[in-house]
Amino acid sequence: MATALSTTTVLCWRNPQHMHVPPSPHTLCHSSQQIGILRTLPALASKDRESEKCSSLVNRRTVLAAGVSLLGFPGESLAVVKQGLLAGRIPGLSEPDEQGWRTYRRPDEKSGGHGVGWSPIIPYSFRVPQEWEEVPVSIADLGGTEIDLRFASSKEGRLFVIVAPVLRFSDDLGDNATIEKIGPPEKVINAFGPEVIGENVEGKVLSSNVAEHEGRTYYQFELEPPHVFITATAAGNRLYLFAVTGSGLQWKRHYDDLKKIAESFRVV
């Protein structure tokens, strides 16, 4: 049974805590100072060896400094070249229920370990109306390997799931972290909100809610502008961030459905 623990309307959080972000283990190829997106360099070739290619990756800090948000899909507002292997897209959607909603559960066999040495990702689930479909995620996508999943509906909006290491917050949380150990809601949204909307969240958090489902705590936020619901929780050695967004018109017409999607997120 789901139990709402507290609800708080927030007008402004001041003095956000700046969290240390460990450097990426990936080797970066080339940086464009104008748009903050790493581009692929031409392959070096010689008579004695075959050509080599370097896949493009995104430097999160550079992207955020340029004011780029993860809310848009590649090609929607930025000329992001999609290359490399797509994340394993094993079907995870159920058949529609009587209301026309389907449940997505991350398949155990889905690829994407998010780093050498990491344990398998604990499956998560959420519910969406029937017309929502999975959208491919490329290694060149904004957010790099931490964007685990994208879904979209041309009528209602879009969503994505970030799975990030809790080591960003602390190196002593162990392999069984909880959202409470990471910190209170304001600490989490101040640290991770900018990664979702591309700018500081101060003055944008309309509401904050803490809910419990089957012994796990979830922080739920509504931000504006831009219009977005964010649900955050932790499990294993990762933090899960579930974001649901839409255009102004989609938000007005389908607000109830978008909120229902956001509140349905669970780590199994």
C-alpha cells in the first residue's frame, strides 16, 4: 500500500549544495567550445594499420554550462549525431489494461551496466497510456550512458530515466543506498534538477512530495518552467531519476495523465 508521508509547496530553495562529480572514465575525442557537444574526429589511418573511429560522447558539465537540457530528444533542438550501438531494446511493455494503460518493466536481460564493475541495474517499472512507445537511446545522447531509457507520445509528451551512481553524493553509502541516506528532497533536486532542465532549479520547484511504496521512499517534484515532473529514489548503489515532461499545450491538455505516469514509477 502506498503511503504519502509529507507534502510541501516550495517557492524557492536557496544556496543549493554543489555536489562533486567524479570525472568520466571515458576518453573524450574533441570538444566544441561553442555548443558544448563532443564531436567525432576523422579516423587516423596509415598503411600499416586499419582506420580507427572515435565515437562521440557528451561532456555533461560542458552541456550544462551551455544551458542545454535533457528534456529534448536528439535532433529535436540540437544537431546531435547519433552513432554507435543503441541500448538493448528488449520489449518490456505489458498488454493494455481495461483503461488502455500499459506497464513497462525494465527487462533483466536489457544491456547497459553503466560502467565496468557495477552490479546489474535493479529493474524499475512505470505505467503509460497505450500510445506511448520506447525511443532508442544512443551513446551520443545527451546524458551519455546515464540515460537508460526514453519513451514518447506525439500527443501527450515524453519521459526518460537517469540511472546515476550514488558516489556522486558520498563515497560511504555502500551498495544498499536509500534516498534518505543521500539527503532531504531539497538536496537531491538542487543537485540533480539542473541535469534535467539545464539550469538552476531555484524558484522553479512548485511542489515537493515524499511518498512510500512497499518500504521504499520516493521524492516527487513538479517544476515550472519548464513543465516537468521528477521522481527520485535510490536502490543498490544507484540513484534513479524519472522525468516526465511536455510542451505547454500538452501540459495543459494531459496534465493528469503526465502526473499519473510520474507517480507510477517504482524500483522493483
